[in-house]
Amino acid sequence: MSTPVMDDAGPAAAARRIEDTVYEIDAGFRSDMKVPARVYAADRLWEQIATDRSLEQLVNVAALPGVTRPCTRCRSRGALPLHGGTRRTGP
């Protein structure tokens, strides 16, 4: 299995603002992405998710085999609870 090619700068650097509160990472960002990844976020929220692993998770969703066409309803969308994940330790 080959490792997908990803922009060295990361998904936040690859995102472009397409509306006041809409950001999009092009499907060409990673070789296995099926559709663009779109984020709806105000500036304050964007600043937070651009520095954690949220965008990596969204790119992973855009690469899932069941995602087959880039239409408004089929785009990979990040919505709350989009977060960078937590790691639980202990029992």
C-alpha cells in the first residue's frame, strides 16, 4: 500500500478561503482524496482548527472510498464536533 502524497506545508496552508466563513482544501492536496474538503468556520474557529489535527481528519474523510463525486451534498464537510482528537491514557 502506498502512502498518499501530501503537501509538506500541511492542510491549513493548502486551504483557500472561498467565502467569509468557508475554506476549501482542493482534492489534489493528497493523491487519494476523492473530493475537496470544505470547512465552515469563523475566523476565531479557523485559527484554532488550522493548528490542530482537525484538518487532517477532514482530509481523511475526503479520501474515503465511499466518497465518489464532488457535489454540494457529497463534499467532505467538517462540522462540529470537528476537533483534533484526544488521547485517553489509563483504564
